[in-house]
Amino acid sequence: MKVIELDNVEKHFTMLNRHEGISGAIRDLFSNDYRTLKAVDGISMAIEAGETVGFVGPNGAGKSTTIKMMTGVLEPTRGTIRVNGLTPHRDRKKHMRNIGVIFGQRTQLWWELPVVESFRLLREIYQIDREAYDRTIELFVELVRLDELFSTPVRFLSLGQRMVCDIAAAFLHCPSVIFLDEPTIGLDVSVKSKIRSLIKTLNETNATTIILTTHDVNDIETLCRRIIVIDKGRIIFDGDIQRVSKLFGAYRTLKVDLSESHAGVTEDQLRSRIQAKFACNGAVAVDRVDGGWMALTIDQDAIGLLEILSYVLAEFRVKDVKIEEIATESIIRRIYEGALR
């Protein structure tokens, strides 16, 4: 059963072309010089009940705007959106009873109140049956020992504790759809793991449909079977996570801070030297990121990261080294280059 349906959805924002200075500000008061920004440009998709879908893309791609339209915060300029058979911006009260939302680190709890009092207020707002409320609370106590935080005012919670409580609050009224916008941003590794496990268990226990936006590759790999990639307001890939698992799993980004003696080395020079040494044309992409830092995105199916690292350390005077997951922007670039066609 389709829970979410978007048909050729667009969202345009009209923006004034502003001028600089005081005289420019005065001109702007009477100006008709506007431009139209297409934040979302013809998106169509359908999501089944119980799916956990990764909705990813670079900053400014249109992810949050799409989520806000699906939650009813924004009205689409064109196209239709149906969530649980409702039009979000028209049927907002009914719609909000059926969904849960977490936007990054914006808490829906009351800052000065103990956690349990926030839950009780939400119970009254959503008119949750006492038995259903107790059952949900018991589940969270079992999964993450939530009762240990009940008496703590929200303002005294750590970021990780608050995020766990926000997830509990979003699931409290047993919604059929949950929108999670960057739920693990800024958290340490152990807390991220706990939150991923919590989300996965809730999805499996309640058959909740989850839409997840994130820049963390591990969130996608752990929770999602399907991924939708959006860029410049358009969907550029929609399919099984297994099709992109190679991009997520095999690729790593090696960042090296070259000392002043090699700071003048260009991206092309470093790439050509590596390719000549290892005969691995196309397996290593090189970009300058900040100052003397170089980012080497390595296809480990073609060449080992340790081989590249050993070579760079031997050939250059390196101040510092970082190893990271491949960035979402790099994945999107490879999709554009035809990696999944």
C-alpha cells in the first residue's frame, strides 16, 4: 500500500534581486526586479507502508523543502502530494496526527520541564489512549532505559540524550510515517549506533514508514533498503541500496595535509603521479579542499587505501592525515558520471 505519493511536485520561491548600500536599499523598496528560484523541480515518487527510505543529496538540493511539503509546512507550487490519503497543507490537523517529525537538533520538548512531563503534555495534545501511551513508554524503557531520564529537565540533557527523547516523542502517538531530518548530526559514534538501533527496532516493531535525510553514509547503510538521491530539485536516482553499496562501501576519502614544501603541488600533478605509479586510471580522484589539504577519493576495489597512503607518506612531507567515508557530493558526482546506469 502506498503511504506517500508525489506527482510532479514543484516548489518555487520568488526572491528580490537586492542592491548594495543605503541607496540600493531605498531602490529595493520600489523595485519589481524579482527572480524565481526552483527549489524543487518536478519530483515524483511513491513510498510503500513500512519502508525506510534514505532521501539524500548535497546542501541546497531541495531535501528539506520536499520534507516540509510532505509534512504540510509548505504548499507546493505545482503538483500533488498525498500522505496517508491526505493532502498535507490542506488537511493539516488530521495529517499531523498520523506523522512524526524530527528536524535536526530542533527539540519538540519543553526546555524547562522534566522529560516525563513533556511526554505527558504530548499525550494530552495528541489525545493518546492511556494503554497505548504506557505501551510505547515501556518499549522505550526496554530499548534505551528511558526511565533514567524521566526526572531530568530537558535543558540538562546531553545532545545524545535529548535526541533519544525527541525520537521517543516523535513515536509517542504511534504515527504511520516518521520524517527524520539529520537525526544523528553532531553525535558521537556510540550514541549514533544506539539511535540507529532504536530507529530500526521501531520500524520493525510498528511497521512505521520512515523517511530519513542525512549526510552520514552509515545511517543509510544501517537503516535503508532504498535510496532516493536528489540534486538541484530533481531526483537523479531512486532504487535499491544494494546498487549503490559499492559506492558507499568500497570508496574512502583520504585527506592529507601537505607541508609547505609541497603545498604548490596541483591536483592534476598528484593524480598523474599516482596513476603513473599504480596504473590505476580513474580509481583515484584528487581535489584540493582547504589550503594545503588534498582529498583523495579511492576506489578500494581497484587499489588499496594503504598502498596510496604509504606512497603519499614516502613521496611527500605530510603534516596530518584523515580517513573519511566518501562524501554524499562525491557519490552524486559519480551518479552524474554514469556510475549507476
